[in-house]
Amino acid sequence: MKDKKELILILRAQSGDKEALNSLLKTIQSQLYWYIYNMLSDKTHAKDILQEVFVIIYKKLPMLKQPEFFRSWVYRLATREIFCFIRKNSSYKELATENEQLENHSFFESENKIEEVILEKLSSLVNSLSPASRSVITLHYNGGMSINEVADILNISVGTAKSRLAYGLQILREKAKQDKILLETIGT
């Protein structure tokens, strides 16, 4: 729970206060969007899933029994929607890879700072992970959440969250070693 103001907004929204609900959704919108976007690497689909999550929140918020776990609940909903989207769109991964290649091509043609190259390549490496590992890494590093919070959001054990984090980081290290552009950029 962020603070008491958010808890009050949640309770007001649960009682049917639409203004409180709108304020509540505004407080989570940006961070939730970036989580979804980092999982899919597609702005259009991220916006669509964000809207789906907001609809679910609207419908199910009155039934949330522990308002102090609102954010964990919201990320759990978002993760479920993301995984459903990935399962339904088996060709999505191929399309995302093609889009990423087009973006990377135009990215390297332009004059950009070294930091941007590193961030782009790291983002690409993270996107190549399985959704399970990518969700743990994204929530933990981008979302600044503890492993316990990540495990709660993904409805997995803490041990499984740690395992997925370790496995994902191992894969990232191996892929970073293989990536000549990344190695040349960081000077190793």
C-alpha cells in the first residue's frame, strides 16, 4: 500500500464513488502501462490490455476484500491478461520480433548516445526471455518490487520467483556475452 490517501480512494471507489475510482486509476495508470508495455513491446496492445484491466477493476473492485493489497491485485490482473493475450496470439511473438527488428534497424541508423544503445539492446534481450522470467524481472527491476511482492502478484511461491529471476538473469548474461554490438558498446 502506497499510503493512507490511496487506501481512502480505494474504499471510496469500492462504495461506488466514481470520482475516487478515476483518481485511483490515474495513480496506477502510468506504472501499470509501462509494466504491460515492457512485457509486450507493443504500444497498441499495451493500451488495449490496460483498458481491459481497468474494466476488470471497475467490475471487481467492490469485491476486493483486502484493499491494502490493491496494487498486488491489479498487477495480478494485468499479468493474467498479458499471458492470456500471449497464449491467444501465438503469432504475436513472431510479429513482435519483426517489429523489434524494424525498430532496431531505424534506431541504429540514427545518431544516438551510447546509453541509448545499451538500453535498447538490454530491452531487446529482456523481451527475448520467456513471459514467466520476463514478468519477474520486469516487476522486480522496473517496478521496484520485492521478490515477495512479485511472488504474490504472480501467484507463485517465493522460491519459484527467485528461481525465475535467477534463470532470467543467467539467460540475459549469456545473451549479452553473445551480443557483439552490446559488448562493443560497453567496451568489453
